[in-house]
Amino acid sequence: MKYIGRYRLDRVHGSGAFATVWQGFDTELEIPVAIKVLAENWSHHADVRERFLDEARLLRRISSDRVVRVYDVGTHDDQPYFVMDFATGGTLADRADGSLDPDRALVLAAQAARAVQVLHEAGVIHRDVKPSNLLVDLDDEGRERVLVADLGSAKRLAEASGITVTTGTPSYMAPEQALGRSIDERCDVYALGVLTYVLLTGRLPFDVSDPMSLITRTAADRPARLVPAGALPAPLDRGALDSVLARAMALEPEARPRRAADLADALEHIAAGGDGGWRAAGWPTAIVVAAATLLFAACAAGTWWFLR
């Protein structure tokens, strides 16, 4: 059995280029924990060590039940590590195969958006929102609560203007992020739109294999509509959800809602049988033309009556 101090390492929960996350056990508090350990080959790089520890500081500083909590930091065999609460329900990646009931998928996506909103209110952009970075905790009655985790790519809003280093997962990356342009909260809103689409359908909205695929994307490249896919049964408003997701994944950040909470509100409204509350911002052209025509006719009639 492998130990780091008082923490027993039971199995690898996930691993990446820079770190490994273990599912473990705190032998003093007698609770399950997650332990993130910086990879040995990166432990001697001062900048990488500092960024690893900065992630722990950010998670610790953001005190919220929607963000995974860090409660210990240390070094073992010259490898930094930090200890977090263990989410008993796995991650949203475990639920991203298209098998979720649509209303449950919308509720989980809305919870993810509210968790990301907590980061934004703390002045942090995640930059790598995706199913595997969103944990699901279960209470004693089996109710699910989504927690945001893995701030390894996170950036403080105050440092996000100007040219930025491209980082993140291409299939969830906003176009401006792929280009290394100035970013804000709306790059995370884009990723949340992709996440919602994946939870509903089990597939990605765009064929993206690398950042170049995003750089060459045009306004005509829209996600496949949910309606033909039959992803949503009545009474959920499929057209409204298509509209909401199209806005969240708009090519230009100015066309997206700025707040992740706005996306959460819309998804929850649709899950409750509403229209998402965004139709007024995206009326079909035919309706706009008809309204303009009626207004013109009314003005013309008024002018004729006045002059006769």
C-alpha cells in the first residue's frame, strides 16, 4: 500500500501531462480524499511548481460549495501535492454518453454554469471547462451537486487582457482562446455551451481536433440542431434550447451572454418547461420583417389620415 504522509493512495483517479490525481483515504480524519501530485519530471521546474501550488491557493481561496475544497498542501519525495475533498459521484464525463434524461442533463449543465459563475465572481477564468473537470458529489439521499475542479489552466481576469498563451482542450475551446487573443468570462460560457450539447447528445457539436480547426471556423459553421436529432421530448422547448446553445457557442464573444449565470437561468427555465427567456434576443428574421412592415403600414396610414 502506498502512502503520502497520513494519506493512503488507493487508485489513480486521473492523470495528465503535469499531475496525477489519486483517490485516497485520510487515515486521521477517516474520510475519502483526492490527492493531486505533481509529476516527478516537472517537480524540478520552479515555474511549474509555482503554478501547481497557485492552483491549490486559488481553490482554497474560493470558498464555495460549488468549488472543490483544498484542505492540505505538502511535499513528498520533493513532489508537491495537495489534498481535496473527494467527489463521490465521479465526474460529468461519466454521464456524457448521451444516455441522460434531457431534463437531468439540463439541470447538471445549469449547475456546472453556476459553479463556473462562482469562479468568475472571484475574478478567475477557468479556460478548460469540460466534463472531466466538473465533479459530481452525492449527498446522503443521492442528490447530485456539480463542483468545478482543476484550475491548472485558470487565469485571473485582471491578467487576461492582451495576448494570452493558448491553453485548454480544443473541442471545448472558444475561437478567441485558440487564437491567443484577449479573453474574458465568455470563453468559459462557450465551453459550457459545448458541455451542455455533449450532455444532451453524447457527441460534440463541432468536429474539432486541434486549435487550427477553431481558427478556420466560420459563422456558417453552426452546431447540429437538436430538433432533427430528436434529443428532446415534449414538453421541453427544443427550438428555444437550439437558440440558447447557438448563442452560447457563437463565433464572436460579443454575441454570447457575458455571465455563466445567464446561461444557467436559461437552461433551468427550459428544464422547467419554459422557453429559456432568450427568444426576444434572437427573433427569427421573418418576425422582425413582419413587425417592421406592420409598423411602416401603421405610420403610412396615420400620415394619410392626417393629410386628407
